[in-house]
Amino acid sequence: MEKTNSKGFWRKPLDLDKLERKRGIVHINEELCKGCSFCIEFCPGGVLERKDRLNSKGYHPPYTKYPEKCTGCGFCERVCPEFAIIVEKELVK
Amino acid sequence: MEETKLIEKVHPLEEYFRKERLPHIWCSGCGLGIAMSSLLYAIKELEIPREKIAIVSGIGCSGRVAGYVRVDSYHTTHGRPIAFATGLKIARPDLNVIVFSGDGDIAAIGGNHLIHAARRNMDITVICVNNFNYGMTGGQFGPTTPLEAITTTTPYGNFEYPFNLPHLAASSGATFVARWTVLHAYQLRQSIKKALSRKGFNFIEVISPCPTGFGRPNKIGEPIDEMRYYKENSVIRNGIDPKEAELSFRGKIVVGEFVEIEKPSYLEIYQKFLEEKGIKK
Amino acid sequence: MKAKILTGTHYMLGDHACAEGAIAAGCRFFAGYPITPSTEIAEWISRRLPLFGGIYIQMEDEIASITALIGASCGGVKSMTATSGPGYSLMVEGIGLAVMLEVPCVIVNVQRGAPSTGLPTLVGQGDVMQARWGSHGDYEIIALAPNSCQEMFDLTIKAFNLSEKYRVPVTILSDEAVGHLREKVVIPPEEKIEIIDRKKPNVPPEEYWPYIPDEDLVPPMAIAGEGYFVHMTGLTHDERGYPDITGEAHERLVRRLIDKIQKNRKDIIEYEEVMLDDAEIVVVSFGITARAALKAVREARKKGIKAGLFRLITIWPFPEERIAEISKKIEKFVVAEINQGQVRREVERARVNSVPVIGVHKLGGELITPDEILEGIWKKQN
């Protein structure tokens, strides 16, 4: 029985070199944020967290606390009512 | 002190909204921004040319959408965007005419126009954002306010039965009827795409939090609490009879695409009749 | 075969002449609701308009009708509706919207006995002030008053031309008597009819702002679907069309909407003067009553009284300067109208001295006869 290897797979997939994982970089336009925290709550990976700092309107904008967990699903961009989030999607091996 | 970054990244919907008008006037936690962005994503993904879209809105918080979209947009009188859209669509059948307005505008003062446009199977798409109250004027009750809810003009609780909007639209003759909450941003976008690609009268109800007008008097909490409530309590039931999709105060929210039928639309029938009588358009 | 307007000489109903005039002027959209005595306009148009590629739609009520008109006009199609007093009362909010958005459209009000349901099948002329002030706020509109079936044809074309030229809703204040009259109507060939279309933008979309006026205070109009991405709102707006809720923007905008009509009065106002040069008594009238007034003036002349007729063709804007001029040279005005004195008030306001203004009024349902107007002419004559 093979042990799990360093990448966490039970067995090494035969096409591991062809596998591509999506990743995302979340850009937040802090001045547009109105602090509703929908993005923080509904991110499937728990990537976002509330900043302690206030923006000029007095709201706590989000920031990417765990950027490595972001899969680029883009839900934060869709659920933001303020058009303040832009998700840049990339593919990494 | 850390400087606020104004990013140079371009929002994917940048050419569809009037960036110079942001931030918009809607409250923190209002779902209108999500409804608007779902509409714009749908338009973008369908690759409809921007000059072929016209958005007509009425009066109210939802009505302000017309001022934020970079397409031909018309902000008309209270209750009348559906009548306006009828005239515009008949004059310009080449345009994709979308009515984006609120529950009071469409179902109260505009109720008559709603049922007749549905009856005619007019080729327009109506997106009705339902926040269960009249938000712009400060939170009075309306025809979709559930029983027992507190608003500024029902301080002892609302004792009027509300409409079941999908049922109203479907029984008047709408050929595509759906309801989603703003949390279902993905499904909402898919339904809008479907509506914009088909002929006939399409009606989509979008349930949205209204922390200022409805949330606070009814002790709902923060808008995030309302969204959590949607997550816990909405059930997707595609294809059911809209009669079964009644909403109650703090009860289950039945969402889904309820009605999708094929029926000749107003312009199709008109065209057919004229051709049969030998009159060319 | 391409459909043609009915060039030739006809014995035609006033309402039908109005409808044919609309088609000749280029109207290709009619949204209305049947109401006596204007139903015949809807019936004629529903038959003729599809032959020209237009659409007749019967909306669920008059409010939907006026709003659909504005929608179609924003799409670039000339549009018209026809109604009577009760329907016009429903439409006034929509007319206010058309004024604010600066959208051309034509509303025919075939007046009947009023107020309320009143006398549906009998004549009235009591909606004059409502055409001017029906909607809320300060604004200017144009209203024309035909007095014959021929004018029902001609003035409808003029109404469309004025509304396109000045981007303003134009009301045709007809009355049940003229609407239901049958008379000779001569329809000229199509090429002889002058049609004015709205000004189109002469800059590319990136440089276009919807409400920057030209010298005549009328901005060129971009219609939907041409890439101009206009935003039109009933809220007070700035030159870009965006809402600007300030007193300063309101002053700028509404002042221009008022000046747009007031400063162009000379082009808009039309009236008819009969035997006015040496007149000592001038009868002011409009619509069907003006025909009785003409007879009364002729009879008075036969009896040696120097009477003249001033017939209003444009009721709004009111020809104040001409009335002021006339008032200097005469002994009295006689104003004949089937209402309590709506035009009489305007004459009293416009005269520059205290020359007496006698009113010959009926409240509705019956025509004013030439004898009754003659009595008004004779009053205090001896």
C-alpha cells in the first residue's frame, strides 16, 4: 500500500504534470467598500478577512488573509454589491 | 498610516457601468448592487452588443439602476416602466428591452401594466427586485410585505395579505417566471441569460435584503444576517407550480425557475396576422 | 404595393381627418384607449397604420398610453394618442415626463362636457387651462385648436412638426363638434406636405451629451439603439442627463424648458384675423365656437357695427402681444367659449388697458349660437 506522498495524494495521478489548478488573486478597491462583509462570509475557502483599518467612509474593507487558498472561483466578485472586487484568475501547475 | 490603494485593475464589467457615478447611493448591505451586476454579467456573457440593450426603470431605489448602467437607459415615472418598455419594444423590435424595478413600482402602482404586458406576452424581460417594502421613501409596507411585518406605516404589524409575484405573473400569461435571492448570484445570472435569449414575457423576482427599510424595524440584524437566513432557508424547486411558492414572514423561501413555456409572443402573432391578411410590414 | 396617403378631395369625419393627418406627418405608432368622442381616431388608425408599417396598440389605460408613446418616441418613432377630458386627466403626469425628458409626441384631446364623466357625447371646450397647467410644476407646452375637418388634418401635421422641432409634447385641443363633423377635406399629394424631423446629434457618441442645447435652446436628440448610450431621467438633471438634485441645476434646466417655447413664440403662434383692421369690437374664439363667431361678426357688420374676429389657432403659448396690441385700439372684447371663461381670463390678463371683456359662455353640451354672440356684441352698445 502506498503512503500519501508530499502533495497529499493517496496515489500519484498519472497525468500529474498535466494537471492545472486554478488560483486567484483578489484585488479589492477599498474606497468603494461599504463593509457589508458578504464576500468574507460566503467565500468557500475562507480566504478573506476583515481589515482592522477603516476606509475613508468608515467601513472595514476585506483583505486576503489566506491568498494561497484562493481558487479563483470569483464568488466574491459576483456577490459584492459595490463592484469593488476584481478577481484575477490564473492557472498554476 | 497605510495608504489606500486605488487599483488600476479593470473590473470585468467596466464598460457596462458608469464608473464615474460610483459609489452608488444604495445602503451598505443592499442587494441591488448584486442584482445589477448579475444583469450586467449576463449581458456580457451573452455578448449582446451594448447598443442593442435598453434598460427602463421606475421610481424607487431599484429605479436608480438606470443611472448606473452604460447603455440606453430611461428612468421613468412611478409604476410605468413596463408601459414605456412596451412602447419602446414595439418601436424598436431590434432592441433587447429590460425593465429593472422594484416591488412597489411593478406590483402596486404598476400592477395593471404588469398583468397586461404578461397577458400580451410582450417581448420584454422584467426584473423585479423585491425587498418587501418601499425603501426609497423610508420603509413603508407594500403589496409584497409579508403578514405581521413591521414597517413605518404598519407599526402594529402588517395585516394585508401579500402578493405571490411569480404566481401573479404566471397566471397573467408570463412564459418564463423565476425567483432567486441575491445570494444565488450564479443562478440569477443563468436565469437572466435565459430570459434575454428568449422571446415572450420574462419575469424574474429577485429577493434582496433591505437593512434600512425592512431589516431594522423587523429586528433582522445586519444585512449579513439576512444573507445567512437566505442561505439557511431557501429551497430550490425548479419547475413547481408558482402557486406553491408563497412567501411568509421568516419562513422558507422557495426559489427556482418555475415556468418556462413556449408561446407566440406579441410581435410574432402581430406579424403572422398581417402576413396572413396580405399586409406587409 | 406601397401604401399611400389619401390624396384627393373627401367628405370626411373630423376624427378621421385627424388620423389621416397623423399618418401623413409620419406617425407610425399609436397607443390609445377608446373614449367618446375620440374613438374614431383610434378606429381609423388601427386600420390604416399597419399598411404603412406602423403599429396600433390598445393599452390597458390612458396612463399606459402616454408612457408607451414616450417609449416609442425615445426609440425614434413618431407617436400619437387620442383621448378626451377624463383620459387627458390621467395622462398629465406622463405629459410632465415628456416635457422633462424633452420627448416629442402628440396628444389629441377631443373635448367633451366636463367635469368628470360629464357629457360623453356632447361638446365642451373646458380643458384649455388643463392643457396648459395639467401637470405639476412650471413648464410650457404647445396646444392647437382646429375648427374644421380640414384643420383637423392640417393642424395634426403642424402638431407633429412643432413637437419634433421643439422636443415638446403638443396637444390638439379639438372638440366633439369638430371631431364628429363631416366636411370637405382636401388632402394634398405627399410631396407637398412639409415634414419636420427632430434634430439628430452631429457629434460622435463619445462627445455627445444629451442636453446641450443649440442656439434655439433645443438639444439634438439621440434615440435608443444607435450607440449613444443616453440616460434620460425625470429627475432634475444636468447636461449629461445624470440626476443632479440641486436648486442650481433645476433653475438651469427648467428655465431652459420654459425659454425653449417662450423665446420661439413667433415661430409657434398662429392665429386668424378677420375684419380686424377697423374693428371696434373684437370677438375672440377658437374651435367650433369660432365658426359661430364668424357668422355673428358678419351679421354685426351688416348692421353697421365694426366687429372683427380673432381666432386662436395656437391657444398655448397664448398670443399675448397681439392681444395687447389689439386692446389699444378697440372698445371691447367679446370672448365666446364653451366653458366658464378660461380664454377670457387670458384676454383680461393680456390687454394693456381696462377695455371691457364680455364673456359669452356655456358650460357644455350645446353649441354657442351666432345670436348669443351677437348679444354679447350688442351688450352696452347703445
